[in-house]
Amino acid sequence: MTRILVVEDNTDLAYGLQHNLEFEGYEVTVEANGQRGLVRARNTAPSLIVLDLMLPGMDGFRFLRELRGDGFTMPVLILTARGEEADKVRGLKLGADDYVTKPFGVLELLARVEALLRRGKPYAAPTPEIVQIDDLEIDPSTREVRRAGTEVPLTPKEFDLLLALIRRNGAVASRLELLREVWGYNSAVVSRTVDTHVAELRRKIEVDPSAPRFVLTVRKAGYRLNHPATTP
């Protein structure tokens, strides 16, 4: 399912956007604060972002600058009450793909969202270079993992799971997010797939899988890496 992040602090407008987008079959998350919206975008890598410019915490211009600076390339549609040409041009130069001026027609916005998704490139979260976490070394370009200098053979899905956790830089990933990102399952799927693969991944990369150092369980939330990924 296509995931859309709406970053909008007007509660009524955000609710209306969420309702109409979900009616069209999209999965929608709403954030009312620019800083929290950026964290959500980094952690979940939505297919498209609908972004207000005037936000608490962080305005839309800074949001765009930091998002693109991090290497994220998903389409961004600006919603703005600021109709001045200079603001529109600034947003586009910072990496926005389109804009709609408030007030706007819902059908127009939905058409623009559909057009951006249709012509947009398949999105993938930026992949880091060689990652070192304590004595664990991961090379995404060659898909190789070493612990204390010894190669650790992982299956493709085990490596994809590890990479999904690395991309979150220490933030928690829910089981549902991992199911969608690594296996492409939708929200209707109920599966122990993630837990099974985490157990096997721990068996291979941990010295003591019963007391893991790297892949930690966050009760009632999901999994995270013990240390944020860092590039040497």
C-alpha cells in the first residue's frame, strides 16, 4: 500500500486530508509538528509527503532542506497559504515537487498526488556506506557482514532486515513497518515472520543471542539497534 505522510498543524484540514486520501486507498500518517514530521519521514520513508510551510517546531522550508540533505528523494507536495511567488520558488528550489495554495479543491489535490506518485521514481531510503557498530561491520554495497573480522553469512532477507534497522539510526522499528519494508506485506498480514528472522539474525551476529548487544527488543513497540549506525 502507498504510504503518505501529511505534515499539517491545522487539525481540521489534516483530518480532511487524511480522510480523503484514505478513501482513495492510501495509508496516511499525520504529524502536526515539523520536527516530529521530519523524524517520521526519516524513520518510515513514505512514498509521498504533503507538507505545510508554516509549522511549529520547524517550518516547511527547513524540513525540505534537511530531508533532501539526508538524501531522501520521495515526492513532496507543498500546501501553503502563502501565495507569493517567491515562497513557491523557494520551496521548489529546496526540493519540493509541486505546490497547492490554500484554499484548494480536494479533487485538484488528489489529482496532483496521483500525478506525483505516477511519475515519481521508485523510492528507496538512502543507504549508508560501510557501517561499524562495536565489532560488527556491515557493507551495504557488497551486502557483507563481519563480526570481529570474521565474515557472517546472512540470507537476503536477514540482511534486508538488518539494513532496515540501520537506516533508522537507533530509532524503533515496529514489526508492521519491518513487514512492509522488508517483505512488502500490507497491514492485514499477521505474521511471526519478523520475530523468526530477528531470532536467526541474532543467532548469527550476536555473541550471546539470549542477551543481545545489537538487535534489541522494545516491549510492545518493535526492534531497534543498540547503537546508532556510524560510518568510520
